[in-house]
Amino acid sequence: MATVVRLCSLIEVKSVVRAVKDPADNQVLACAKDASADFIISGDRHLLNLEQYENIIILTPSSFLETHR
């Protein structure tokens, strides 16, 4: 966990996203967008069904590890 905390950055989320019905999922997308993330790693089926949001690829943890080791 210490490694994860050391690699994290705080960002101010300003975007409002309405890509899916679940407000919590939209918050994840807005955070990723404002952080200029390359990936969202998630087990959430609503996010995974998108496969990609703008230029952000959405993958399961196992799919990410299979393709990005």
C-alpha cells in the first residue's frame, strides 16, 4: 500500500461526466479524465462495458496485467 500511496497524485476534478447511469461511475470517469489517465482498472461492469471513454482504456485487473507487463 505504501508504494501505491507514494505513486499517487491528488487532482482537482472539474469535469462533469454523464456517460453512464450510475453517478459514482461518472465520477470515476471524470476523475480519470481530469487526471489525464491512460487506463481505468476496474471490475465494475458498467465501466467495463464502455471499453473506452474518450482516450482512456477501461480494463479488468487481469486484462491489464496480461497486456501491460
